[in-house]
Amino acid sequence: MESFPKMIAGITHNQPPIFFLDESVFSTAQSVNLRVWAPVGPVQPYIRRKKLSFKAIAAIGIIDVAGNVVASETREKSYTTASYIGFLRKFKRKVKGKVVLVVDNLSVHKAKDSLEFCRKNKISLLFNATYSSAFMPVEVLWMHAKRKWRKQVAEIEDFSNQAVLQRKIDICIRKV
């Protein structure tokens, strides 16, 4: 574990640049703490569940070795091969030339169309070992973004508008 930061420091000056990609999900369960303080007794606090619940929102992000968010987006549903390739297209518009992209073992990363897109667009994929999220610095992005998101939840009045929720999540990711 100690050697990982040294390895990253050693490769930051070499070409091609290295980036880390990962997906995450923002959901009601992560966002709202339903425990409340109330006096002991027969009266139970009532919380309108509908106000506090929303469909899970998928997020994808790429950071560089310095921890800067290079690209991110959110969507209502999980990433398919087509939506993943669409995201990579946006990423490649921002980053020119050959790059190395460290990814986990999600099936969309290994799909034939994804691998072909990466080959054609000079993206070398480096697959992280299974269950080795400690070696994915992009996980820190999700930790901080979700912390900011939990603070934003109190300001939201209407949880039924997915577009508003996605915009707020996007803001939390960019603020990291």
C-alpha cells in the first residue's frame, strides 16, 4: 500500500497521462438519515417517505493523478455500453492524444464495443484487480461528493424532479 503513492508520483511525469474512471450510485438510502430524536412513548414521529425517496442516480467520473476531476456526468439509469462509450467520447474531446485509463472490472468496460472504441481512440485500459478499490483514487471523489450531497439534501423541496437531483449531484461532484 505504501508503494502505490510512490508509483503514482513516478509516473506523473511520463507519457501518456494516466486517469482513473469509476461509477457510483446516489440513492435515498445514502442521502437521508431517517433517525430522529423523539420522546420515549407511544407517539412515533411521522416522516413522509415520498418526500424523501427518489430513483437511484448513476454517476461516472474520471480524475487525473493529481486528483482533479477531468470529466463527470450523471444519469437516471445505470451505464450501458452505449452510454459508457458516449461518456468516453466527451472525455476524449477534453483530453487529446494517447491516455491510460485505469478502470475496474465492470462488464461495460470489457464489452467488445467499448474495447474497440478505446483502441480506435488511443485509450489504453488498465484493469484494476478485483476487490481492490483501495487502489482507485477516484473512490475518494465519490466519498467527498456523497458527503456534500448529504448536506444538500436538506435544501431540496421536491424529490420527484430527477433533473433537479441530477444537477445538484453534478454540482457536488464538481465542488470536490
